[in-house]
Amino acid sequence: MSYFERLGPASYRATPRAGGAWEETEQHIAPALGLLAHVIECDRDARRDDALVIGRLSYDILGTVPVDVVDVTVDVLRPGRTIELVEATLTYAGRAVVRARAWLMQPQPTAEIQGTTLPRIAAPDRCAPWDPTTIWPGGFIESVEVRRNQKEPGRASFWVRTPVPLVDGEKVSPLAAAAGLFDIANGMTVRADPREVAFPNLDLTVHLFAEPRGDWIGFDTSVSFGGDGVGLTSTVLHDTSGPIGTMSQILTVRPGAPKAT
């Protein structure tokens, strides 16, 4: 079973595999973020043949969405020969649920000068298997494999992969597949018991200097809570070759509110 099934040119049905962690009848937003990356790339490839690369994906999460049929639209906000800004919107019953903006850029031959000072994390085979269903319910959480080095509450490095296709019967890029896992970061090294404190993220922004390769996506993650109900989950993203980018998620921290709204 996949996370989504295509019903038409712009319509998809979420399957139970996309069930959420805060509320199982609602979608975990992670697969939806991957779906939006996929439709952005499909729109790009339908319009042009020069394979612009995505350097940034920025998502605003406007509300919850049932495990049901959703629609997507794509608009080019800033057309260009070498750079584009594209916006994709996921809606449910006419209501916008997620808006994604992506900067697409013309690839350049910079292999001879590539490099980063971001530190690597231990490889997947050097991290202990960990079962996230000990903390979180839902079809999405059940569908993933996690290996984790936990340092302290709110601080860990971990690897995630899934055997579940993003869209039934469709080939998706390694980036779209990875984007369908990015949002898991906020729940893999919790600072507080989610049965006592809600801390959903309102957004997710990824900056990439390399496209992910392989099944495993690595996260070097820190979770911070401020004193006024605002938190931040910060991550350096990896594939098995090393760091590939950074990611941040702003949190609304709500003691005594196990269900986020």
C-alpha cells in the first residue's frame, strides 16, 4: 500500500498509511509534503526539459486534513530561464491545507569545489534500531524504519527509511521520496511526553546543497522550547554520503493539550 493513490490529474486519495501521530483519523503531514514536492517536479518536467534543481522547499501548514481525497495546484510565481519560484497548494474540500514554495535553479558543474564543514553523523549500521510506535500512533509512524543515537531529550541523530511508495504506481524522484519523510524530525527526539504536551510544527523549510541519494535519510536534530509557547526543531540533513542541507520547523508548544488544532 502506498501513501497516496492518484484519482485524476490533480486529485489524490490518502491511504491509511498516511495516518497521523497527533490524531490517527488525520493525515501525518509528512507524506503530503512529499506529494507536493512530487507535483512541483512533475509540473517542472511538463513545462521544460532542462531539469532545474530544487534548492529550497518551504512549507506553511495551514491546518489539519483527514485521511481522504486532496487536490493539488501548481503556479509559477517567478518564471525565469535559470531560476524559478514555484508554489504548490494542497487543498481539502476547497480549503487550503499546505502551501509549498520551491526555488528551482539551473545546475552548474561545481563538483571540483564541492564540500562542507557540517559534521557527519554515524552511519545507519552504527545506530541502534528504535521503534517510534513506543511514543507515536498512526499508519505513517508504523510504516517507517528508524535507527537512532539518542543523546538526551530533544537531541539525537537518526536515520529513517520506508518501503512504502509515495504514490501508487508512479515513479518519484529521490528528493520527493525524501521530502515525504522530512516532517518526521519533530517527533524522533522529544523534549516532552506528547501525551502531556503538544508541540506540532506550523511550517517546515529545507535548504539543500545536494540532492538526497539512497533510501536512508539522516537527521542530526535539536529540539528547543522557549518560555512563551514557541519551539524550534533544527536539523542537518544527510544521506549516506554525508550532509546535504539543513531544515527548521517552528513549533507551537501547548502543555496539557495532547491534540493539536
